[in-house]
Amino acid sequence: MRLGTRWAFGAEPPPSVPAALRPRIAASEAAYVGGGEGRHWTLTWLEGRPIAELDDGATRVTDAISDVQDADEDW
């Protein structure tokens, strides 16, 4: 079992965040509309794969081919 973690939008992700996700998270933050002040990321693991989700409920970053998925899209 892997434990997740949380960190603030714009802050350096904790060491437990996989290196492959870091540039995708940074790109998501750069493209985020409305600013991320007061927002936080949550890293969870689903079947051994990392998922970073912003607490806006719409921004998810995975190690899948697509960098960011909108909550309106089918998972």
C-alpha cells in the first residue's frame, strides 16, 4: 500500500510525488485559470498508479498519456 500526500498549489511537490508527474503538475499550474491561491493538490494511488488532483475537483494529473483530465470527461 502506498500513502498519498497533500501540498499547496505552486509549492514544490513532496519527494513522494513521482518525478514523471512533476512537469505535468507544473504545466497544469501554469495553465490554471483564476489563480491557485488557497488550492491544494492531493496525491493518491489507484491500482499502483499515481493521480494528483487539485481540490477544484476538475484538474487531475496522471502518468497516463494525457496530461490533464477535466472532471467532465469520462474516466
